Amino acid sequence: MGAYATEAILDKKINRFADYAGKTFIKQFGDKQYKVIPIYHPSPANPKGYSNNLSIFNKIKNEINIL
């Protein structure tokens, strides 16, 4: 959730979070692979936290096949 968590999970310095938000990354943890889809931090103080996350949440919903 947000740039700092995404940097930690992907182990990569992020200069522009918008280039990562909503994109799917495959990350290996131990012997398992996981899909990582960064979202904007949902803080009420973040103007992108709600409106920009809506399309990302729809993508996540489709990726995991939730009705």
C-alpha cells in the first residue's frame, strides 16, 4: 500500500509511483511466487487514495476471480 511498502516488497527504489501502481509484478518469496499489484496508499489525506484505486481494485478482483 503505497510507495514505501512497494519499494520494500519489490526490493527496488521507486522514483515515480504512478509507473508502478496497478501493474502486476511477480515476486518470489522462498519457494513460492506471488502476484504483487501496488495500490495508492488509502489514507484520507492522499487525494489519489480512493479515486485512483478504484480501477486497480477492479483489476485485482478480476485477477483473483471474485464476483
